[in-house]
Amino acid sequence: MEKNLLKNGKIIFPKKLNLKKKINVGIIGSGKMAMEYIAVINSFNHNLAYLFSPSDNKNAQVIAKKNKAKYLKDYKQVLLVNDVDIWIVCTSWHKLKEVFFKISKIKKPILFEKSLTLTTAEISKVLKLKDFSSIKKMSFAYNRNYYDYIFFLCDFINRNMFTYGNAFFFDKYVDISKKHKVPNSFMPHYITSHWISLILKIFRICNIKIIKIIKKDIIKNNKLNFKKISIIAKHKKKKISFDIFNFPNLPNNHTIKFFFDKKIIEISPIEKIKILNSINKKIFNKYLLQLNQTNVDNEFKPGLRFQYYDFINHFLNKKKSVLITPIRDLLEIYKICELLR
């Protein structure tokens, strides 16, 4: 992770990411991502008040004891807690649907660390439920939306004429579905949704309006099957096209490109960004953030600390953020994922 965070064209150093009010946090889950969030919580000197893990999980009990948090093992206990400011859900992906409905009556803001295991049809039904008032205080954590380069890229798009874009995805759905024991049909939600979320978030920040989405059937080319959608949008009163290709189970890296008159901005792999001279195909700056004399900081998972900071500011400090991903945004993301399935 680059040590500096870039917002509105200005560098914000981590030490300036101050959250003055000390808050109580509850975590649901005790795996690797729970530990990542605990590190972030501690970095702000916030209090991990509760740790929930269903059944007698010895690892969870050890983590709770080490962090002086109360250990909970029953959903009924979670619903009775009233001295927590926010909850963070860090359970395994295939259990997330169950957790989502079990904690639906929690009135505090909830940050879900993973994308939700519901189809667009199921999410649409949830949005119609009258007794699901807590849904307005939920956000889904796509940490890539909080990478340092996002605001730099958006500023670049706003200052230049963005003419075309494309993305190539190569998610290994078969390997992942075997590892996580989940239906292969849900794989675009689990993996591809991260990249779709990033693209849509950039569109939102840059005021790029989607007009329509055109789906292409599976194309057979030398026995290679893939899917393509074209997003037709409007930027600065001009129509642009953004093509997304999905080649499941191939070994390549994901690539997202934004084309301008004389430059190309390329994100590949997703943690790295390059500016290319579109005429001579020369890379004149390997990493975009070198322009800002940043230092590498591997202390936290990339984007996680800024994400936590933004979540607190949005829900507790009432500083509205465009980076938050509510369930309605998730619905938009999943609709595109299902077209690419």
C-alpha cells in the first residue's frame, strides 16, 4: 500500500486520518480479514468491544481475550448488544447470506467485508421489505475503491476528454468454486464484482452517466468462449463506449484501460496503475503515485484503513461519501455481473 492517500487532488497522510471520537466496534467473524480490521481499529485507538463467532470457536475466544473484547457465540446475544457504534462482518463468503438475515434487525451501521451472496432478484425482494429499516445503514466493502490512485484518476478523467475504455477479466471461477464450495453461478458476484464496482465508482465520481448496456452472446473464436458487454455512457455531453470482456479460467491478469486523445491509463494488476503514451506506446511513468513522492507502507491491507475512516465519517460523523457502497449500488453491480456470467 502506498503510504499516502489522495483525495480531491491533495495528499492526505495516514497520520491526518484522525477520528477524534473513540468508538466501540463489534466484529462478526474471526478469520484473516477480521484480524486485518482489528489492526485498523487499533490504529485509530478505537475499542473492539465484541467479537462474535457462532459455536465454541477457540481461535475466536483467544482473539477476543487478547483484545479485551466480550466473546459472543449466539445471534440472539448480538441483537441484544446496545453499546456498540458499528459492526463489521468478516465471515466466510458462503455463510454471508445467513448472517445478513440473522443480523437484519441491528440498528447500528454495518460494514460487510465481502460482497453479498444474493442474486439481483433476491436483493430486489429485500429492498421491498418494510421491516428492513437497518438496510440504509449497511455498506459493502470493496477496498479497491479506496486505493490511493482513485481520486488522481478521476481528476485526470475530468480534466481530459475520455474517449473509450475497456476491461478484461480472467477470474478462475472453477478453482474458486471448489475451494469455497459455492455454486459456480455466484462466482462473478464474488470476484468480478470488485472490478465492476471500481468502474462504476469511477463513473459516479466523474459524473459519467450510463445510457444503456448492450450484451453480446458468447463468441466462439478458436474454441475460446467469452462474454462481452458494452456500456454506452455520456461524458461531457459526448457519448463514449466502455467494453467489458469476461474470459473465465484463463491465466491472465485483469486489465482496465481508459483511453484519451494522447494517453492511456492502465490498471493492471488492480494494485498498480500506469500512464502510457498512446502514440509511441511508451510507458513514461511506471507508477502513477511516484508523482507524489509516496512511501510504501505494508502495515495494513491496501485501502482498508481509508475505507474504515470513510465508513465512520459517513455513518457516524454525517460526512456523506461517494465511496460508500449501499445495497442499491450492489444491485447495479450485480446486474452487470449476471450479464457477464
